[in-house]
Amino acid sequence: MSTPPRAPGFPYERLRRRPDVEAPNLFASDSADRLIADLAGDTVIGGGLVVVGDAYGALTLAAAARGADGIRVHQDLLTGERALDANAVDLGLQGTYEHHPLDDSLVRGARVVLLRLPRSLDALAEIATLIAEHARPDVTVYAGGMLKHMTTAMNAVLADVFGEVHVSLARQKARVLTVSEPHPAAATVLDRWPERSLDAETGLWVCAHGAAFAGTSVDIGTRLLLSVLDRAVPEARTAVDLGCGTGVLASALAVGRPALRVVATDQSAAAVASAAATASANGVAERVTVVRDDGLASQPDASADLIVLNPPFHIGAAVHTGIAHRLFADAGRVLAPGGELWTVWNSHLGYRPALERTVGPTRQIARNTKFTVTASRRG
């Protein structure tokens, strides 16, 4: 497949990541965004355009600049939504799109879909089946990514529910899969989200949408924190599961402590939906409030007796501790005097000085070959 010339004029270099972490090695767009936009070309004009997985607005705003309007957009991360909105204002393109959850309202009647390929095959399968079930029969999907993050298994996932999958030539270490001929019947058979599994060690049901970290399994860091969770501020009446993922820690706290009120917060739409399903599956939905939030932005100062946290140490493909440090600062603000932040972290990252500085006196609770659990007390 030949690559059409790039539409001139869109200022990709003006896009920014804020309110997400910004650093010299972190970028708001890349060559995969440009290749998707170039291959889609003027097909984005004329209505029925959907954009999925746009990190900071490059796909949406390049299409809007080309003449697209009424664009429906789904971004998993709240910081991505806010970056798109800020970039749209900077470029005078606000009002050309609207945010949607990952459901049939996003893709119903879609004619063209621009998709940044997610790393997770389950996430890709959930998106692909949704499109195949609800988009137009003549829909075309331009699904792209950087070569280092793409596998042939992605082609197979798409081929499960689409009749045609064409692979573009590579350009600047990026590639696009152009997909068409959806099979709604096959998609219905494969539509299985949220998935649900019983964790034998904890006795908890774990529910997960495709993009949720660790799926229906319990990652080893969380499992170490779970093993000591009963010791975490036993007298607590309010707790927060910060960066809750599938909500395992929130549900474990609520199941083990019937008097405890728990807030589970994450900026990922898939995580929030998963955590709500996990709480419901474990019979504690009335005591676990699930919030999509940028850290703890919506939580009042000095309002939590206990915060539990398994922080990420990647931003996209880059190892970066910036998110963790922001979460520590949020925890320090939201903890009540005498409250504690219980954190599990990869031992090599050496977070203890940052926890001491940002939250308060920190002690080690548990450690294995890879992870450390600490408790930081707010003065």
C-alpha cells in the first residue's frame, strides 16, 4: 500500500502533554499519529469519524484541522482528555469533537475510525468487537502504532472480527493496519467484557475490562501489599485506593472491614469501570465509591485515615517516576493528621526519601526479592 503525501500545515509540534507529566524525552505526538492521519487523508471529512486512543489530541485535532467535525473521541486516561481540550483551545479547534465512554454510543454508525493500537491484546479485542458490532458495515479502521510496540498477534485479533486487514509500509518506525468488512456475529460471540475471575488466594472476585492493568489476575506487588493489609491503620474509618486499577485493594479493604468507607480512584476509564464491577461482584458496592480522577484532585484535604497505593513507574514506554511523585504529594495533602500511606514499590526505585519528604516518617512493613511495602505517617 502506497503512502499518500502528508497533509501540510498541522502544527504537531505545538501539542503539549499537560496536565500529564512533561519532560524532554516525553512527546505529545509521534510518527504513528502522523502516519494514521496521512493514510486516512480526506476520509475523515463528511461525518461519522471516531477516534480511539488518541494520547494528547494529535489524531483528533489533525482531523479537525482538515475539516472533520462532530468527531467522537474515547481516551482511556483523564489526563489525555484534558490535554486534548487544552490543545484544542490553543489551536482554536474546540467544539469539533465530543468525549465518549468506550461503549456503543462511541462507535454507533461510525464510518471511519482512527485508532492508536493499545499494548494489550485484550484492550484491542474489546475495541475491535465494539466497532464490529455497532459501526457501519462499510466502516474503515486505520489502526496504527510504533513498530516496537506492534506484534502480528494484533493482526490476528483484528482478523477475528474483520474480513480485511491490510498492512502498510513502515514509515519512521511506525505502521498502520487498515481494517474493513466487520463481522457483527463474530463480534457478539467474542464480546466478553468485563471479564471476571475468582482469586483463590484472597477469595475475591476480580473484574477487568480489556485495558485494565493485570486483567483479572492480581499483580505481584499488589499481592504483597494485600498480605499485610490487615495491619494498615486498623482504626481507620475512611480509606482511599489511589490508582486503584481493577479495585482489588479497595474491595479487600471493604470486605475485611465492614465499618470502613472506601474511595477507589484512577484516571483510567477502563480501571474505574473494572473497579466498580469488582466491588459489585464482591458485594461491597455500597461502601466503595469509584471515581475517575487525576490523582486525588477531587478529594478534600485531610479527609482520609488510610491511603493504599501501588504506583506506576512507566509513562507509556518510558520508565519515569514522575507520576509516583505526584501521587505521593496528593496523598500527603489528603491524609488526615496521623493517617498513613501504605505503598508497594519496586525496591530498586528507592522511593523512601521521597515518601519521607512528601508525606512523613516512613517505615518498612514488608519486602521480598522485588518489592517493598512502606507505611508513611502524616504528622
